[in-house]
Amino acid sequence: MKGPAFSMGPATAVPFFRGLRARILATLGLLAGGLCWVILYLAFLAERFAWYQNLAVVLASLLVVPFVVLAIWISWGLSLGRRFRRALWDDDFY
């Protein structure tokens, strides 16, 4: 029998939240960076291109950032689900 995937208590609750801080910081950084990119692009580089090219760059930026954030959180959710599966379904109930 494997040991429990989660043990109770605040001192041992760290594995449950493993990687959460890095993902929160990455999400905030990506959102702030994406917003800064769009603002700086529109302020300094947009005049060189036609309006439809500027629209394409802004839309691409607004689509790429959420997909990256989504991929970050999906990977965390899948790892959390695997840990829950180990803790709940693979454990013998007496």
C-alpha cells in the first residue's frame, strides 16, 4: 500500500500547493506583460502599419496570452487530479 498523497496539518500541507505560487506569479506577469506589450505597441509601433495589421497584432497578442495562461493552469489541474486520484481511488478503504 502506498502512503497517503496528502497528510493533514499546516506543516505538511505544502505538497498540495506545490507549484501554485509560481503559477500565480506567471499568470500575473503574463497578464501585465501582455497589457504592456499592447499599450507600447499601439503607442510606438502602430503608426508604421495599416489599421488591419495593427488589429491583427493586437488580436494575436490578446489570444496568445490567455492560451499560455490556460496551459499553465491546465497542467497544474492535471497534476492535482493525479494526486487526488492517488489519494482517493488507489487507496484501500478499510
